[in-house]
Amino acid sequence: MSAAAEQPLCRLDDIPDGNACGFHPGAQRQDRLFAVRRGSDVFVYLNSCPHNWVPLDWAKDKFLACPGGDIVCFAHGAHFDVASGVCTAGVCEVLRWRGARARIVDGVVMVAAALPVA
């Protein structure tokens, strides 16, 4: 991914290890993306359930079953693996959703300027 095709999302240190935060890069609606930190790794996804396209969080930055746990859609209880986005339990076990391309550059989480469609 070239630097021109990227935009900064946040600093890695802005996301507590084992937790998730929602973001709204550019002029997108609030919490269009969310990022989950696992040590020095970060996984970024669209905040839209692949089952019914509603936001996953029930409150600001509440995307995980518990700190260090799975991503959960609080609308219908589906669980998703943080690293792969694969649904591991719930009504959408055959689904997964695409992550937003992301990488860390000098401690800054960079995401693709053109976000994937839900």
C-alpha cells in the first residue's frame, strides 16, 4: 500500500492492549471503523455486522466480549475471531467480514484511504 493511498487512523498507543476503539476517518459517519489491539498487532474492521449490517458495539468502544476476547455483535450475539474476522459462534457462523487494510508506521496505525464497502 503506497503512502498516498493511506490515511492515519490513530497512534497504536491510543488503543489499550487487548481492547478496541471506534474511529471515523475523514468525513465518514461516527465509528465507521474499529481497531483491536493485540500487543504490537492491530486489526481494523468496518463497524458493520456482515449478517445484518448494523454497528457491532452497544456503547462507545464496546466491541469485545471482554478485554482480550472475541469481537461480538451486540445486536444478535455473533462472535468473531479478532485476527481473521471469521464468525466463530452465532447466527452467522458461515460469514466473515473484510478488514480494512492497515499497517503500523512509526507507531501510527495507517489505513487505506479508500475504505471497503460493508
